[in-house]
Amino acid sequence: MTVLDATTNLLLPGDDPFWLLRETGYELMRETTFETRFALSNGFLGVRGGLATHLGACRAIPPRTYVAGLFDTPTPDSTVPELVPVSDWTQVRILLPDGPLKRSPNRSSRALTLDLRRGMLFMDARQTCNAPLDVTLRSVRLVSLEARAVGLQEIELRIENGVSDLTLEAAFGPTDFDLAPERAELDLKAWRTWRSGRSLAIAAAASLEIDGDERQPVARGDLSWTWSWTAQPGQVVSFRRIVAVTRHHATDVHSGARARRELAAARTLGWRGLVARHEAAWAERWARSDVRVTGDEAAQAALRFAIFHLNGAVNPNDPQVSVAARALTGDDYRGHVFWDTEIFLLPFYTLTWPEAARTLLMYRFRTLDAARAKAAGMGWRGALYAWESADTGAEVTPRQSVGPDRKILDIRCGSQEQHISADVAYAVWQYWQATGDEVFLCEAGAEMLLETARFWASRAEADPDGRRHIRGVIGPDEYHEGVDDNAFTNMMARWTIARGLDVATLLRERWPETWDGLSGRLALDVAELDQWRDAARTIATGQDPETGLYEQFAGFFSLEEVDLAAYAGRSVPMDVVLGRDRTQRAQVIKQADVVALLALLPEVFAAADAQANFDHYEPRCGHGSSLSRALHGLAAARLGRLDAALRYLHQSAAIDLADTHVAIGGGIHIAALGGVWLIAILGFAGLSLRPDGLAFDPRLPAGWQSLDFQVRWRGRELAIAIDGRSREWRVTLLKGAPMTVYAGSAKLVVSGDEPLTVRGVGG
């Protein structure tokens, strides 16, 4: 798979345009967008892309490298931890006798290429400089998917014409986050965070060749190298650097020892060996997760981009961390974890990479005590997970922010947006249904389900009307705060309690010793389980039996109706257009709320009720969140509204691919990218989980000739091929024992003997 320049052995991108993302030109105002779009990550290291610092560009902020789980508060007075941007390892400066090499803006060019298949970022630049010297720069960088501590960089400098003395300085750039230095040696630096008890170490090695001959640096410093020579026309200069980055607890002795070991292993393997293993790791991920569409090139590009970032966002070997709202690609939301992970990302991992899904859920299990503490602190039982979580699982949602009108706004999500505990339970149950991972269920998953169920049974207040009510919450629609009986929250609470009861029964029947130990430790008895049954039965739903509509929250139907179509050309969210106060008094929804129920719990809706609720709420949604269109698209696909679903898929992808969202500079919208996969696989392919197998109800949008993908289910690996032209779909069991597959109401069996072919593809 490795592609090399025949003359210089420089790595080159592949030649298949369906696996490449390209941008040409340089625009200072869009540079942060490029840095996001071309970011690289392996779930431990994240490096923003875009214009490398060695091109002499002006920058508002330094380049960013992130290390998963490295959190600290920026000042002693801060209460909100942030993901720490660390010293950038891509820094290279090229110096002329009178100063840095500078680009000539009108006569220079630049092209970026992200090779999605191989996880590499390439840059080509032709520079006419501030001297009688023209140079061509080519570079490639990667963060290894096989050895996640390791990053590699290669830069080739070709002297096209001119003669000049040149100096190349390779150092580690500054960071705007204060870290305490611990060690500084020629090949290693170590720091610690001031307040969070974390330690960071970076070891590195670098080399430079001129026309194939290695040159020794004229100066060495702490992780810095300097070479000087006289540039001649036709000269080819090759610079290579390998870095190894490790994260530790600050109490660890010899914080740099592991970084040195990682670097030594990388150097022993060599540049080509590292690249080969990295490419093999990506090939394995793509073999299991690629989605192939024919007939819609834009959708194919969107899915490949989404899956690339999804595969790069998680480290299956590190349960200390989860995937943040911007993954490891930007500073927005301070690197905090939201419901995005469980609702928008876990389905992808559960069905294509269950090892990664398990790790992400183990992060929630590790933070279960923090969730219990939050619930207890608010006067309830069980576990209430943090709306925003960092490394410890404590609630880290900021209490205030500055609004669009520059006024200080109170942020109530940390105390009121409580559906997060149902979202975590939803992901736990989905993982259990898809994997049958008994060890996980008995050692972690059951306890999370029981404690979240306990929370909701405690949270729902019994009233004289015979119903239980959940008051003073924020649903997914964050335009309306402190509401009562939010339909999404209440229905997900009922669902969570029901799953808690299910897992209690399951443990009692199949693993009685485990149940005895767990129920004893949780002081969970029969009387409390009976209370749960009553709660699950009596929590208010807000559904009107005549119309089938779920009222989004108590009183929503009496709010002012606003025709959002009249604001179709707006460039800002509706709460900015109408003002915060009027928005709260109007039937204007920030993001999918009741529609989110259609996406997550389609089985609770009668067919006519599902159509009615979608029709009612879709025109009232302003899509003020990047998450919104994904769940609208999934719901629309399941309802057979394929044109709308496809529109939502493209709009979700466009947030990061087409500059349609003002916040892209702060990192990719990983949940929206997860939503692209959801619409394609759970929507158009109609995949759903059954207790004893997988069900499919494929309906392809107009223009989609075929849809092919793979999934994993309880140790099996399956390939699904949907042909829109022949109206057939086929399931091939690649690995594992025969299993049940549902086609509509028909129960079928697929085995390794031959593929299962079924007639019937809607469109």
C-alpha cells in the first residue's frame, strides 16, 4: 500500500480520488477551517492540520497537538478543566542569512491532501521567497494507528533555483497553556500539570539528509536541532522526525522512561516499518467499517470522511478517556464529553468496532461514583452522569457564558439536562444486545443500568393525579429551560427503568451469584424493584391519545407559533434572531427532541403517530445544534421520507466539509459525522437490533444504486450488499456461527455455507 516517490523515497498520497480530500490555495481567514478539516488523530494523539509553521505564515494561535486525557484548569482560580494543548512537534523554521524564509503571497502556492485510506496528511507548496531562491516543499505527517504514542513527520525541500546559505531549525513550539517543566534533556522533555496531577513526556529523534547524505546538526538543544548549509539549484533536502508522547500520573517515577521506550521501539522498527504497520492498522479498520455507495459521489465522500474521523477518535486500549464533542481536533467545549458519545458515536463502534465501544463504556463505568455523587448532591438516589465530563467524571459544565449580545448568561445544563443518564443506559443496552458481552454486563454494564434506573425512579415525583412527573429539566431542546415533563426525558427515563428491571431479572436467572453480590452491595431489594415498576408504568408521557402527538413538555402547545420558513435565509441561530426571551416563549426548537425519540425508540410509536409527530415537530426545529439534522435524517429514513433523509445526511456532512457552520475552526463535529453513518446504516439500510439477531428493512434514496457495508454481531462478521437496481439485498456471514436475520416480519437464518439473498428494497 505504501506509495513512494521513485527518486527520493518520499511518501506520496494514493491516486484514488474517492479516498482523498484536497484543498488548494491559502486563505488566512480560512486557515483554522483547514486545520480542523485536515486534522489527524489516533484516539491518543490529535494533531491539527493545515498550513505548517515552516511556511512562515502569520497565526492567531500556535498549532495544536492534543493528548487524550490530559486535563487541567488553566489558572488557580478556574473551576472548569480543559484539554491541554501541548508543545507542537511539527515546528520547523527555514532561515536565510537575513531572517526567516517568507512566502510571497501572490506568487506562492499550496495544496493539502488528506489520504483517508492511509491516515496521512500531505502538503505541497511552491514558494517564491524573499530572496533569489525558489523552493518546493513537500511534507507528510501521521500519528500511528498501530503505536498510538508515536508521530512521524517528513519534509522534502527542493531548491529549484538560486544560491543561498540556509539554516533549518527543528524545535518544539510553545503552548499557550501553562505547564510546569520537570525534565529537559537533548532527546526528552517532561512537564506536569499544575493542578490535575498529570504528567506529560515527549521523546524525539530527528535527521536531515542532503542529496541522500546524512548531515549532523551544527547545534543541539532540548528537543531541538539546527542544520546549516549552502543551498544549490537541484538540491534535495530531506528532514525526518519521530516523536513519542506519553501521559502519566504526576506521581509516577521516571515520567520520561516510557516515552523513551516508545521512541526506541519506533527507531528500531524504522520509518518504513512504522509506516507499514500504520497502513496495515488503517487497512484493518477500513475493511470492517467502510461504507460503499454507488450513484452518489457526494454521499460516498461524506461517509468516508465521517468514518475516517470516527476511526481516529478512539483508543480501544484506554478506558481513562472518552470521545469529546470535537474529538482531538479542536479547543471547542474544552475537550469535554457529552451525550454525543453514547447516542451518536456508540452505534458505529458497537457494530463495527466493539472493542472500542466497550472501552468508551468502561470510561462511564469508571466515572460511576462521580455520577452517584452528583445525584446524591442534588437529593436523589442512583447515578446522574455529568452533562459535561472530563477526566474524573465530575460535573464540569461552566456556570456562565457570554451570549451573542455580549451579556452574561447562566448555563443550567449541568444541573437540568439530566437525560444524559438515560443516554448512557441506552448505549450500555445497545452494546449488550449487539455483543452479548457477558463479562462486561456482569462486571460493569448491569451496575450502570441499575444505578441509572434507580436515579429515574427517585427523580420522578408521584402526584395525586396518579402520574409521576419529572420537573425542572432541560431536554435536548436547550432553548427551553426548567420545563416539566419533557417528553424525551420522560420516555427515556421509563425506558431506562424498564431495562434496569430487565437486567435484574436476567442476572437473577442466569448469574444468581452475581445478582446476590451486586444487589447486596447496592442495597437493592424486591420492594425497591416494585417501586421501579410503578414508576415505569406511571411516568407521564405527554401524549395526546386523540392526535397521537407527544407534547414536547408541559405547556409547549400553548407557546407562540413562529413560522421558521420566514427565516430560511438566516445565517445565525433562531435564538439570536428572535432573542433569548422570545425564543423561550415560542414553539421554536433548537434540535431534535420529540424527533429524537422517533430516532432512538421507534418501537414505541404506532406508524400513524410517528408520521404525525414528525410532521408536527420538523417545521418547528431551527437546527441550532450540529446534532439536530442527524436524528431528523434517521427518523425521516425510517419513515420512508428518503429525500428528506438524504438532504439531512448531506447537511450533516456539510458542517465540516462545506464551511456551513461558523464553529468549524474549533474542531470537527464528531457527533454530526457519526450521524452521517447512522442515517446510512440504521436509516437507509434499515438495520435494527433484535434480541436474537439483526433486522434489515432497506430503502435507498433516489440515485443510490447500491449500498455495501460490514457489521459485527455477537462474534459474527457480516457483509451486507443492497442493490437498488435489482431490488435485492444480500447478507454474507464472513465469520462465526449461523445467526438469525429478519427481513420485515420474516425470520431467516444465514450461515457460512452461502449468502442469504432477499427480495425487497424500497426507494
